[in-house]
Amino acid sequence: MDDLVDLQRDRIEFLEERIRQLEDALMPSSILVPVEYQLTSLECRVFAHLASRDFGTKQSIMMALYSDRAEEPEIKIVDVFVCKMRRKLRPFGVKIETIWGQGYRLALPGVAEVAA
């Protein structure tokens, strides 16, 4: 009986670590969102998701938002988050661009100059 409990405990620890790795891939904890942006915790997840890749699809943003919940709302909620974030980020020169048919990308101030 103790062997079975130990095996289950090991499996749970393995799965918890795997979840942590996947969540870090979706929204890296290394990306710090400035407090001045006044983003909510879920908006910070979206920001970190977009800042860590070339672009995010609506589905990948949904995973970043709701990977820790059994039920998730309609995918249209991504558009709502993006709309609210655009308003909050505009004063700082940060833009969320729509990539038609693909998703969204983060355009940070000065990125175009660095790329040139």
C-alpha cells in the first residue's frame, strides 16, 4: 500500500512540475510588467504571453488566461482583454497590433528603430 502511495505522490509531483513548465512557457515569469501600466493580473498574463513571442493566437492567449481553470469563457473574451489593454497601454506608447487571421502582437516603443 505504501508503494502505491509513493508512486502516486511521485506522479503528482511530476505532473505539478510539468504544469509549472507549461505555464511558464505560456506566460514567462521573467517578463516584468511595469506597475505604471495598471494592468490586472489577467492582463499581465496576456502582456507576458505577447511579449515572449512574435505573436499570440486567440487560442494561445486563452490558454495563458485560463489554463488554471476547468471552464473557460467564449473566445471573444480575448478581444475584450485586448481592447481594455490597448486603452491602458496607449499613454506609454505600447501598442497591441492585430495580425488579421492570426492573432495579436505587441509593438513596444523603440522596437522599430532597433530592428532597422
